[in-house]
Amino acid sequence: MTITLSPAGGWLNCEGQIHSDGPTLVWFFCASHSAAVESLDDVRTLRTQFESRGLRIIGVYSPQYRAEARRRHVVNAVDRLEIDLPVAVDSDHAVYKALGVRSWPGFVLFDASGTNVARLSGPGNLELLRRHIAELVAGSPRPLVQPTLKGYRSASGLRFPTSIFAQTPSVGRDGRVFVSDSGRHRIIEAEWPSLDGQSSVRAIYGGVPGHADGSGEKAHFRAPRGLAFDPQRERLFVADAGNHAIRSINTATGQVSTIFGTGTRGFDRRGGGSGINQLLNTPTDLLLDLDRNRLFIVMSGLNQIWSADLDTMVARAFAGSGELAVRDGDLAGAAFWQPRSITAARDFRSIYCLDADGSALRHICPHERTVRTLVGSAEGFTGDADGPFDQARMCHPVSLTCTDQDARLVIADAYNDALRIAELNTRTMRRLAPDAWLFEPGGVHYAAALASRTDTPRLFVCDTGNHRVLQFDADLSSPVELRFGGLATDAATDEPERATFNVPMHQPLSVTVGLRDHVGISDDAPVCVRVCEMEGARIGRALAQVSQHGRPGVLPLKITLPAEIVDAATVLSFELSLALEQIGRSVPAYKAWRVRFGSDGGEPRLLAEVKC
């Protein structure tokens, strides 16, 4: 049986139409819809249980928003969610409508003859699907091998970073930045960066998907997101979204522990439980009130904001009825539409949060116990518009931070690939126009300057879709790309190909990095070049990192090495990551060179060895 689908955006992870000799389940999803993303767990369960008995599963990506329909957004989502099924890109909803799907997630089940035997929409259908599929596969098992997805591996060493917390240096205390490197299921602790973006990794927590406490890399996270830090207690709090838990990292000892949740999704909308006895549902961001030792939790899976007392370790609902809506009112009666991020004024008299699905900016007043909408509509209208709050529009905003004496908010407007400034005094919104190309920006954090120091404020932005972190100056301009020394990219180590070039020693050296033979560069992924020291006292130091929009003509990229590096004692690694167009498909590619300087035949030379 051939499943005939005609997606307007083509296919991912396969060549085209799918042939199946057994029952086939067609799964409709999109990355912007929380229930659709959560249904991936059900799909993986069904695949584990029934794939060896002949079940074939096909994904259909039907975008919720027009901006989400662009192919690169779909490629990015499939890579980030680690979906290695055949995926039809249903950019115009033609397949969605043809098969009668009504909402996300959607499931359409066919028997071996191609007859539609079940059609289900919405979450919570795992057991019903199990019963239907068990009846179809009972008679004739036919094992099938599903395709394997080759994900993009950035030379930056990061993979879909989604959140950042920057602790400003103070007297007697070093500054630090913490990054949720969600695609690698880990938390990175790094030194306070220099103004030109140089930083070094101090510690890595996690790195393997799972749920386990322990020290350093022995701990396991699953798609961690929001962060909050208590500098007095050296305690980093992590919203471990994929594990439905809040984790605590003692940065002095490196010990990771679970303080709320068990790793199982909960559906309690009231709370009142203590510690790990209180189940959570997809926590995505955190806000720490140090004066009251209270932790606010954005509970995306329940459409609520929760509050946890860190003295009693009791967590309970703080705002939101749990209904899926943009509705103002008192704390208990108001409704949120997939809340994603939270921040507050310094005195906590005003709390601000973003509804990602509702594309709305909300204001919570703890004193008056009310919630009101600043930007957005009850209908969840999306768009890309500046102006007064009642006219401004966003599309799937995912993070925000307070700046400038609580007078402004910086918002990551993900599907508009933009940063926006919300002026709270004038009640207007405008797009920030930095000299930087962004793709699905994620976590933002503003680090204010301390009166006791001469440091200037800085804005940090996780440019999630480009696998990098940017640092902006006090004017929110002139972004530089952070380069974290000590991050490995897991490069393969095949036999190197050697090349030599005459170069003058102890002088600045301009090096171009590119590929000699390739079909074409795909815009489905960024082009990234990174240069690090491989030997010596400063091993792992990142000297340069440049990311560009993948497009024809972007290569070669030019890197200038300072004179002190062009020395016979220096050994460098050059890394290049990109995606190539091959027969209508984009294929992730990675290349690395080991470069040293020395005498070869009496002449100073650059000696390059290629590793692919």
C-alpha cells in the first residue's frame, strides 16, 4: 500500500511517497502547539510497542501560524525534537483538511489495505490508539526499518540553546553566565565574557537525556529550559521541562538534585504538595524572589503560573484557572494561553509573562491580585506590528527580561525572528534592529551594572535557531557572538588530508575557510566557523567564531588570526558547519581542520589537516 500525500512543502527524512505493507498511523503535529509536542511521547511509545510488528508511522507538520510554515522553521523543529520519522511538510494545510483532522495533535489510522479505520484529534488518545493498532497488527508482523535523522551539528558547540542567566560580577564575586543547552540536554556554566565575546566553560551539568541526580555530567536532564540563580546560596534552579521537574544545582559542589516533580507529568491544577511529591507539567521558566525566598514557575502544560515557597518547599497554583485562553481577571479566574516566560520589576510589584500560543504580553499585579493583557487579543491574533500596545502584534513570543530601571521589556518574538522592545511608560512596542541576523530567538536576560563597579549593562540573547548566544552592549546594539572555550563538537577523526601554505610568522594572518566542491549551500541551517587552540596552556580557548545566514556566496568566510598566534608552538582547530543542497534535500555537513605553523622545507608554513 502506498500512502499518497501531496504536501506543499515536500518531505523530510525520506525521498517522497511512503510504501507500507502493514497498518499506517499518520500523526499531525506542529512545534508551536504544546499538546502536539507532548504527543511525541505517545508516538514514541506506539513506535516502541508496534514498529517491530509492522506499524508504519508518518508525521505531517501542519503549522499553526503562517510564519511557522516556512520550510526552515519546520526543518529546525524536526531537528530540535529529534524526530526521525518521514515528515510531510503540510505548509498549506491541504493534507490536514483532506484527512479530516480537526486539531493538534491529530491521528489517522489506516489498515494494510489503505482503509481509514480511525481518526482521532486532541491529546489523551494513547490507550485508544493502542487498542486500534493492536487489532490491526495481531495477524501478520512485518518489521520495518525507519529512516535515521542526521541532525545539524553546529561548530559553535551549542545545540538549540533556549535560556540564559547572567550573574553580574560584584566585589569579591566573579560574574558567570549559565546556558540551557537544550538540544544537548545540559546546563553550561561559563566565565563572565569579555566585551569581544570571549568566555570559557567552568562546568557542565548533564549531557545525556534522562532524569538522574548526581554530580556534574553524571546528572541527566531532558530539554532543560528556564533558569534562576541565588548567588548567596550558590544555587542554580533549572526548569527541566522534559522531565516535568525543577532541579537545583549547587554550583559550589556541582551536585544536582530534584526539588519538585518526579519525572512524570502531573495534571493537578491546585498544588499544595511538598517537594518531589508535587507533580508538575512542562515547566518552562523560573523567576526567583530572593527577598521572600519564593520561586515562580511557568507551568506551560497547565496554562498556569505557580509559586513555590523555598522554606517550606510547598508549591501551589498562583495565577490562572488552567483554561486555554487570553482572559483577564483576578488571579484565580484569569486564563493563560501556553505561558512560556516570566520576569518582574525589582520590587516584584509588577510581574510580566508571555503567552506563546496567545502571542500576548500579560501583567500580573500581586498586590491587587489581578492579571491584565498589555499586548495581544483574546482571540490570540498574531502578526508583526509595532505601535501602541493595543495595535502591536507578535508571533509566538518565548522570552522576556526587564531593563532600564524596569521601564522597558526586551521580548524574543520567535516566529518573527525578532527582538522587540516594550516601552512600559509610553505603552508602545517597537522592533529592535540590531546588526545581527536572528532565527527563532529564545532566552533573553538583561544583566544590569552594579553601582560598585564600572561594568556596563549587557543584554544576552539565545539565538536558538542559529545555535549561538549573542551579547549586546548597553545601547542594545553592536551584538557580538559569544564563544565558549572548552565546548567540544564531537568531531569525527578520520584519516586527515594534509595541505600546506606559505605564511609569514609572527604577523596577523587572514585565513579563508570554505569548501572546494559542493552542490550548493542550503538556507535550512546557519554557516558557522569556529577557531580554537588545541594545545598548550590555553587549550580549548575559542579565538574566533562567526555565524552567517546559509545562502549562496556566504563561503568562503574570512578569519583574521592575531600575530601572537602565528607561532611554531601553536596548534589550532578550524571547524565549519553548514547544510548542503543535494537533489532537492538539505543535508547537514561538518568539516574540521587541524592547523599548525612550522618549518617545512625551510619555509614558514601553515600545515592544515582535514577531518570530516
